[in-house]
Amino acid sequence: MKILIKLIAIVALVSLSQMSLAADPVEKKPEMKMDHAMGTMDESKMMEHLKIKQEEILKMHDLSNKILAETDPKKKQVLKDQQLELIKAEHIQMMNMHHPKMMKMDK
């Protein structure tokens, strides 16, 4: 009988602790601020930006396909270097857009 009472007490404590955890509000994450050019861009500017982005993606895919098809290791490396330069330029552009204050501090 004592074991049954202890078991009921344990189950009750566990269920109460789970209920108290469920009642705690979930901590909200702060909203991301759009403090770069994209946050204030109108529809036409946004479409222009997206078309430029699409062209960059197509260039990357084209280079990827050429890299995969190339059998000469030297030519393949030249293509990889070209692709790396595109990646680097895109990265710098994104850093300037999203973190302009940080990029000015580096200079």
C-alpha cells in the first residue's frame, strides 16, 4: 500500500512539474531589423535586385557545370578560381549590405 501511495505521489509531482513548464511563456526572440537597403526597397527596386541576384546564381551554376565537365585539372582549377572570385564578390556585397557599420570599421 505504501508503494502505491509513493507511486501516486511521484506521478502527481511529475504531472504538476510538466504542467508548470507548459504554463511558462515561451521567450520571444527579438525581431530582425531591416536596417539595410532591402528594408526600404519598393517593389520595382526589389524585382530589379532579385533579377540581378538571379543572374549571379545562373553564372554560378554555369561555372559549376563547366567545372564538373572539365577533365583537364589545370582548366578545372581556372574555372574554380573564377567561381571563387564570384563567391568572394557576392560575399563582400552581402556584408556591405547587412553590416555596413562593421565593414567601415575594417577599413
